[in-house]
Amino acid sequence: MNKIMFSILKILEKQQKILGSTEIARQLKPHGIELTERAVRYHLRILDERGLTKNFGKKGRRITEKGKKEFQHAFVSERVGFVISKIETLSFLSDFNVDTLHGNAILNISYFPEGRLIESLQILRRVFNSQYVMSDRVVMAKANEEIGDLLVPEGTVGLGTICSITMNGIFLSAGIPVISKFGGVIEIENGRPKRFVSIINYDGSSLDPLEIFIKSKMTDVLGVLMHNSGKVLASFREIPSVCMDKAEILIEKMVHAGIGGVILLGKPNQSLLGIPVGLDRVGIIVVGGLNPIAALEEANIPSESHAMSTLYQYSKLIGFEKLYKEISKKFD
């Protein structure tokens, strides 16, 4: 499979819906690929023949399960550094304003079984009532409905949660550059963060680290909720030390806007939980936006997550407690 076909699969895998050759050609341009619609159709026919895409006539194509697996395994070298590139792109595109509460936040999109909705909501409720979420603001959609530009698969419920990279965008808009170093699993003991027990650097990974930790069953979010000790998802960032005062003010504004997530803010040129920082920099530990989904996996409720999936209007999100009560009434 050449780079063009890989890029087409990448677009179809992200969209999870039928796309025509005109739209695919348009979306290939940011990948550095300029093709006519005819050339796109030529490559699509090859993908059809290999069973990687399904032809819906004039409507366009959709990626198949075989195509998804091929995308996950092909061109690994192309995807190394993909995560950090995505972080930087979304940080720039996010324009959420903590003063006006308008603009786009970055969402993680997760799917879980429709038949286990109430059970899932009860578990999620416990996480959203804790400090281990970026925000209690969410969006939920049924099968075949869209959250941003992602289509919810058959037999599942889609849940959009605030991604921690939203903080990068808020800081960037305020003139504070953020370096995202790694995602990891942090040990909590008696309600206090103790140490990182596992980390994966963003710039050396082809997959989002937090998704890997969830599927590897390396978290214990439910343990933290029940016993005040366990393991949660978190990430490590750095900012210039000269921006520290401005950052502290901004973090307070974020909390008032309904976005928390900062577990620890370090001191200039000092390590944080044993993690060294660069010269004239300050470390920040931020809670992982996928902790609610980690709790579902711990309870043996299967899920599929797409970290840093889409931009979404913050004003259209609702508080999880309100969502929980609305859905619970329908089942009473």
C-alpha cells in the first residue's frame, strides 16, 4: 500500500462515514497530496478490490473492518510522531475562551454498548463527581448520530468528553507555549499523587498512550474512587518558568469555566514527582481526559476510544449530572 492509499484510509478511518471522491480529494490536501477526483477514484477502486473500502455508488466509500485493521498495522513509520503532531495541530485550532465560555474545545470520543447504558452511566457518574476528570461537560449520541465529524457505530452509545489538550489551546491563546512530554499512569496514595508508574513519550508513539494504558488494564480508577488509592491516567507538560504567574491565574479561570484537571503545578527548574524539567521550565501534571472510560474497562464494560478526536462547541456540551438525570427518568 502506497502513501496515497494509506492517507485515504486515514481520512475514512477518522470520519467513520461514507465520503465521496470530491471530499476525499479536498481532505488529502493537508496531507500534502494533490489529486484530481479521477485519480482518487482510481486509488479507491484498488482499495475496493482489496476489501479495505466498501463502494456505495455515487454516495462514496466507507472503510471496512479489514481496512481499519490494515490502517492500524500499515506504515508504522508514518505514524511515529503522529500523536505529538495531532496535539500541536489541535492546540492551535482550539479557540475556547475561558472568559466568554465560547469557542471550540477538543473532545475524546468513546463508544460503549447500548445495552449496558444505565450500568455504564452509574459508573461514569462516580468518576465525573470526582477530581479525576478534565470537566463534567459532555455530549452523548445514539448509534448513527454524529459527534463532531465522527459517526457513532451500530449498537453503541457515543460519549464525548473534554480532552486535556484543550488546556494546551487555552494556554496557547493566552501566549503561553506548552510542551506535551508524555502520557502515563500515576499512582494515587491516600488521595495524593505519589509517582508515575508507566509513561510513553508523545513524540515516539504512533498511538495515544492513554488508549494503550486503558486497554492494557493498567489503571485502577475505581480503586481511587472507593479507597482513595489506586492508579489514574495523567500527562506531563512543561511551560516556560517566566509564564508561571500568568499560568496560575489562567488555571483559576479554567476552574471557574468548568475545566479543571491540573493535579500539580511545579516550581521553576525543579523536578515534579521525580520527573526532571528543562532549563527555565515548570512542570505541570494534568489528569487524563479518558479516566471515565478507564473505569468502564475496569468494570468489564467494553469500549472503544478515539483520543483528541474532534473540535466541538463548548456551549453545546451539558453537565454529566443533568444528562444522567434526563436518561434515568426515561428508564424509571
